Amino acid sequence: MARSVVITGSTSGIGLGIAEGFAKAGDNIVLNGFGKEEDINKAVSKIGSLGDGSVIYHPADMTKPDEIADLIACAERTFGSLDVLVNNAGVQFVSPIEDFPAEKWDQIIAINLTSSFHTIHHAVPAMKKSGKGRIINVVSAHGLVASPFKSAYVAAKHGMMGLTKTVALEVAEHGITVNAICPGYVLTPLVEKQIPDTAKARGITEEEVKRDVLLAAQPTKEFVTTEEIASAALYLASDSARQVTGTHISMDGGWTAQ
Ligand code: NAD
């Protein structure tokens, strides 16, 4: 039977890849995130063409608790249940701590951490009602280890690991699992855009930027793909993963083994 799947921040990158994976599996999808209206319409129809399920778009801003509440209610309203919640929306800002703007800190904590409190807060009653559910948090290698100049991002992602474990314990007897996926570098549009500028600034080739700058910490020297992350999410959402809860799947080319 088609599941009802909400994916925050799914108009681009990893979230879009996860939406494609669940759509191919025949599920009903609620897309969310920012973008131009025409691009969002294209994403809705492309994802809708991948399987037998339906696709809708909800514009909730992950900094606005009321809009987040409505995103979760919308999945129940439209599809009659909420089976899988993927907390994926996220932003980055890089700066030494003493120059880090307080408003950037607040924005990153709101989008990368607090929004998942709100989605989970509203999703758990719906999942308890149906006696099953899957909560999948797209975290990062930065939920496990740090890098300099990313204080808000690393703090939020470490917070997501704590939230994952805590909620997993609270809902364990209700057929609901809560897990994290911790990717290393993924070549999303966001990362791709930085490559030409970095190459120019450092006087090196784009290939050298990928290998020696972006993938410096990633032993395989390869990017993780959005399809690989979607496969992990589909596994965590499957019946086979019933006993997998309160933990994470690292997909980081060996980064956090060092
Ligand atoms: P992306 O920029 O391609 O996508 C981010 C998505 O979040 C977009 O759909 C965007 O519209 C949405 N978004 C941003 N602010 C929002 C808001 N206020 N409300 C609703 N939606 C909002 O980035 P991505 O690389 O696909 O990142 C997705 C997630 O994966 C993030 O949580 C990120 O931290 C995590 N991640 C990314 C990488 C990587 O290398 N790209 C690595 C590890 C973890």
C-alpha cells in the first residue's frame, strides 16, 4: 500500500533525490521547500510521473512553527495518514565564531534543528494513532565530528543526533522508528555552484577543487550521491528495519573513521 511521505526541503538536492526514491516505490509524497514556481511545478510533475502515487507541494517555511504544523496536518488531510517523515531542510553559513552573525546562528538553529522538533511534535500523535511510523533525519558527518567555522551547522547537526536518540526511546513501543542518515559531501546544486569560484580563487582546476578541497576529509575521494541517500532512507522506512532505531547510517566515504 502506498505510504504517505513528507520530506522537508525537497525542492532541491538530497530532499529531491529522496522524493524520487519514494515516488518510484509508489508512495504518496508531500514536497516542501523554496524555489521558483515554475521549477516547483516541474518537480511536482516529474516526481508524479515516476510511480503510481500522488504528489503535492506544501510551501511551509521551516522557520515558522504554524506553517510546519500545517505541513504535517496537510499530509494527514490529503492522504489519510502520515507514515514517513523525512527531516531534510537545511542551510549552511561559514564564518569564524567571533564574526558569526547572531541572526545567521538563529536561522541555522531554526531550520536545521528546531524545525525537526516541530515536525516530530506534530507527526508523533498521527503515527501513534496508526501504530506505525518512520522518522528519518538527514543529518551529516557534522552530526558526529566538527570542522572549524561551521559552529551553528555543527551545533544544530549534533543536536539532531540527540533528538533522534531521545525520540526513538520515547516512541519505541509504538511501532515508530527514528534514525539519522549522516552523509559526507554530496554534489548538490549548492555545492556545485561553489566549485568554479573556488577554482578561480585558488588558481587550480575544478577537478582539484573537488579532490583536494571538498573531498580532503573523505578517504574514497568520491561524492556521496542523492540516489545512495534515497536507498538508505527507503531501507530505514522498510519493514526490515523495524529493529533499527535511535541510530545512524554514515555515508561519508570513510570520513568519520579517521
Ligand atoms: P540544497 O540547498 O540543495 O537543499 C536544501 C533544501 O532545503 C531546498 O529544497 C531548500 O528550498 C530547502 N530550504 C531551505 N530553507 C528552508 C526553509 N526555511 N523552509 C523550507 N525549506 C527550506 O541542500 P542539500 O545539500 O540537498 O541539503 C539537504 C540536507 O542535507 C541539509 O540538511 C544538509 O545539511 C544535509 N547535508 C548535505 C550535504 C551536502 O554535501 N550537500 C552533506 C551532509 C548533509
